[in-house]
Amino acid sequence: MKVAPIKAQTSFDVFEKLDIRVGTIESVDDVEGADKLMCLKVNFGDHHRNIVAGIKKERANPKEIEGLQALFVVNLPPRNMKGILSEGMMFDIGYADGIQPALSIPERPVPNGARVG
């Protein structure tokens, strides 16, 4: 992999606007009519959300991430994707670099809903 150049600097205020939280992926289901999309049901402690992610072709078995904690952006506007309202974005590592993506996960279990930063 060729390492990409570092993006332009941004202020800490811009970073603080993102609400990044830990959630447990409780289920991973197909999205009807989608080649790449899967619908994740994610537990954030005080509520659940559907997060639609393009992971179907990234893994031999996308359901292997069920039960894992991962990082999600939870304050993006909801987006309709193939008829499912996606209420956030999952962080993964490597997709933008063309390598097999890996989840961004905490090093040990933490409470669902715990914030990054």
C-alpha cells in the first residue's frame, strides 16, 4: 500500500463537532437489491440505530462482525439508502487505501454509547 498524503490541517473545533461513539453490532442483514450494502443494527446503550454500510463484498461472511463493538459517527444527517434509513456511519480502516477494511474497535469492552475524544 502506498501511504496517502496527510490531509490539510483542521481545527480542534471542527473535530469536536463530530459525535463518535462506541456501539455493539447486534445484527448484520442484507439490504434487498443492494450489491454492497448491509444493514447493521447497533446498540448505543440508550437506543438502537440502523447503520447501512457497504461491507457485503469486503468480507467472506459479513455476519462475522455481529457482537463486536466498533466506532460510529452518530450525528450525520440520516440518509435513505435502498429504502432503509441509515442513522450514522461506521468507521473502518483501509477502505480508502484499497486494502481489506478492518473495524475501528476499542481495545477492551467499554459501555455502549461511550464517546471518542
